[in-house]
Amino acid sequence: MKEYEKLLFEDTKRQESLKAKNEVELGLFEQKEEATFDFSKYKLMTYGKKYKGLYDLYQNNETNELVYVCPLIEDNKGSDDERNDLQPYAYDVIYLEYLTPEDYELVKKAHVHEKSLPINISYFVGLGVYFAYLVFMLWTIAVLSTNGLESSQFIWLAGPIIGLFVIATILLPVLLIHYRRYKAQ
């Protein structure tokens, strides 16, 4: 294998590992305990650390389906004659659903909007605070105007409130643009 082919294969392993972890997070898998597992039909795709420190990632040579495999070995830790040559009595296998790259991108985009509740709440709270501050500013200006203050006193008291409102008014369109861009994704 040439050096560039090794680099490309490592990058493929990285991408497939990320895809597999995302699929598990999204719940797109079926977990089974198998008595045997034919490793000859699969190639090892684990990149970096094993999943949860136990599972190796494999890709089917024919269908390109991904699976996580963990050999189940009887626990012999704590005994005086600890053995490392024990054969697995079964395999814990996580079969991931096969998704085309297009389907995978659609699922990822759909998942982003599943967790959008805090963003929606923040958006509406921000709008609510803006309009509540508008009412507070108008009420403050009305109260200060009726007290017969000199113009310099009025500016010292109402100036910071009006200035903060101007800054909030400048930031409001930025918030609206980012929120609409997020929703359009």
C-alpha cells in the first residue's frame, strides 16, 4: 500500500468512526449477543480509541454496513491465576443501520432540530426582554418628564437607559438574522 493510500484509508476510518458514533447517539442500531462472529467478512475500521473502551468498529466488505463488536470473556480479574488467553464465549454486536451519505446528512440535519428547544426558548425570551425593556424605557421617560427636571438632570438619568435601548435595538436584527438562518438549515 502506498503512503497516500494509507493516509486516505486512515481518513476514511476517521469519518466512518464519527458516523458510527453519531448513529449510536441517534439510536439507529440494533444490539444483539451472537455466539459467533465471522471476522473474515469484515475489515477493522476502529480509529483512535475503541467505542466505550470495549467495542471495535468493523465494516462489512460486501455491503459496507458498520458494526461494533465486543468479545464477551468471563471475568477472571481478582483471581490469583489471571489468564489472558481465554476465548470469548459470545460477542456483543451493535448492528448500525446502513445509510447512504445523502441519508446520513439528512438525518444529521433533522437531529439538529430535535435539540433546538433551548435555542427557541432563548430567542423568545430575548424578544420578550427587548419589548419589556421598551415599556420600561417609555415609562421611565414619562415619569422623568413629568417631574420637572432640568435638561441636564434628565440626560443624566434617562441617558443610560436610552443608550442601552439603542444598543439592544442594534443587536435585535442580528439575533433575528441568526435565528432565521438557523431555522432555514
